[in-house]
Amino acid sequence: MSAPGLTLYRAVTALLGPLARFAIRRRARLGKEDPDRLGERFGAPGAARPEGRLVWLHAASVGESQVALGLAAAMGERRPDLSFLITSGTRTSAALIARRAPARTIHQFPPVDTPGWTSDFIADWKPNLGVFVESELWPNLIEAAARAGVPLALVNARMNEGSLESWSRFPRTARTLLSRFSHIGPADQRTAEGLAALTGRPIAPTGNLKLEAGLADPDPEALAEARAAVAGRPVFVAASTHSGEEAILAEAHRLIVKDRPDALMILAPRHPERAGEAAAALNNAGLAHAVRSDGALPAPETPVWLADTLGEMALWFALSPVSVICGTLIDGIGGHNPIEATRAGSAVITGPYAASFADVMAAYDRHGARRVAADAAGIARAVLDAWAGEGPTAEAGERALSDLSGGAMAATIEALEALLDRRAPR
């Protein structure tokens, strides 16, 4: 490592290894880690490396894993000689990958970012290509791969202004770390310009891979059961909520049921282990709820279905004609992607804070494809209007997505195959 910041990071993380082991085991007790797979978090392989060439794709959570799955499927169809390893850091994403993994694909939890565990991981798997999705940049993992001679790519790179500003405070560290990537494919113009400034080399946007990555279909039996349970009721989903947002949504729904007593809100926390906190917000608002993880279906008089399960967001979007995309109601989170809601035929409502998806939201705004609501009263009004056929539609969302599409998948696969074959892309 040539940057002092990276040298210091390596030293500190080496010292903190024992504490990290304790923290991971504590997370397992809290349900945030898979207790049967803790060895993977400490650099041990959970499966045997397949013979032949291996493409490793590293993702953070569900959204990035969908991109990784799309790339693995597309590359696998073109190149039957390849196997794929997808690493992702959440149980939700692990469940998604287990259901949707294409042929010749293995999932692992990534090692905690210490020098030893990351080096063990690279030594065991010996990938022929490493692909980091979006902004999941762990310095020791990147450095271990680079030292082993693994060609690296950063795809669908997406950084908001805050992230770019943070990196710019450590220019030498940023430039050194980013120099390990032979290919960088930004998802949007802002990220391309920011990474060009950090690296000192021209970088053009490739486009958003999430627009082309295949989305998960809901389980047909679960969808049929859910539709039967909510038949005839006006429904909306509050998708991927964070701490503090459930209280806003509970107040919004309290206002909604005054106008539509039969209304149902499906409340889906971003992290299902936060179900207790979400339930407390509902209780404080006097809203009874059925709990999905208990196998409960909402009775006709139940105003909320607490969707605290892993990997069922496609089900909730398919069930709901209106979606409130969360992570946007409180500043500092950055928002979540409305694409899956639109593809499921759901109208989109967001809060005002969506910096991480500024390009997507700008396209939605150009086509009148989302409604922005700043508080509980605004959310209630937006949901009621959408049920009445007023405001943005899923069709407008599809037009916005068409605006954003641009062959990003084909360009990315060409760049990855060039790295894998160590040749210059056309």
C-alpha cells in the first residue's frame, strides 16, 4: 500500500481482528448473521472452489446482488467455461441469491475486512476476475486481490455527493485504492465526474445496470394467498423503511384510515431484524398489525401487515398498486430504487431525500412518474390520490426507465470479458 491512509487502515484492522470476531458472533445472536456460516466471515470457504476459471462478484445487499445475478446469468450464457462466486453481506441478499442463482454460481458471505481474513479468502478462491458492484469498497479486500494479481472492475459505480466529498478529503488514499480497478463503469454522470476527479483519468458513464438486471418474480403461491387475503381492499406498501420512518408512516396511515377505514398498509423494513422497532411505532399510533414472519395474514379489519421477512419485496410490490419508496423520508439515508416497484406496475411516491438516485428520480420527474411527499399528511394525501387514479402512474415510470436505458449490460460484459481474457476492449 503506497498511501499512508491505507497503511494506517491495514494496521488498525489487523489489531481489531479479535474484536471483529466478537462483534460478528454477537450479530449472529441478534439474527443479523447466519450462525451456521460464520466461518465465511472469517475468511474460510464455505464450499469447494469449482474447477476452471472463476468470476467473483462482490455486492453489498439486495439491490447490488440483483446486478451481480444479472451479470452472472448473462456472462454464463455466453461463456459456459466460467463459474461464478457472488459475495454479499446480508442474510436478505443471501436468501435472494439462493433462490435466483444461475448455473455454476456459489454464494459466500465476504470476510470481515482484516488483512488476514481477506488474504485467506483470495488464496482459497483464486478468482480470475473480481467485480465490485456500486460502492462496496473494502480496502483490505481490494488490496488482497490486487496483490494476488486478480484483475478488478468496479461496475454500476454509484456515489452520492456526500460519498464523493468524503473521498475527496483523502485524495491520495482514494486515488491509490481506485487505481486497483482496471475498469470503472459509473452508473450516472455525477459519479463519472467525481471518480474522474479522484482518479485523475477520464471516466465516462456506462449507465445503470439495474435497469437491465433481471428482477425477482414473487412466489406464485404466496402471491395468490396474499391477494386472497387482501381482496377488495385499497393497499399500499411502505418499502424498505429505516429507523424513524416507521413513525412517519404510522401517522400517515392513521390519517388514511380516517378516510378509508378498510385501507391496508404493508410495512416492509429494510432490515427485517428491526421488526420490533417498527412494531413499536405502529403500537404508538394505535395501529394493530399482522406479522408476516409469524405466518399471519391480515384480517379484514387489520390496518397494517408488518412484512418482516427476507427476500419478499417482489411480492409486496406485486400486491400493491401504490408504493412509498423509503429511505427518502429522512435526510442522510439517500433513498432506494423505484425501479422494481415500477416494473411490478406500482405507482411511486417518495420523500424528498433521494440523493443516491438523483439521476433516476430526475427521469421520473421529467415524466411525472413520482409524487414527492415531505411528511405524514403529504404521504396520506398522495396515497389516497393514487388510489383515486390521480397523480403518477406505473406507465409514466416505465417511460422514465426507457429514458434511462442505454445498453449498460452489453458494454459492461464486454469490458469484463476483455479483463478476463486480458485484451483491450473494442
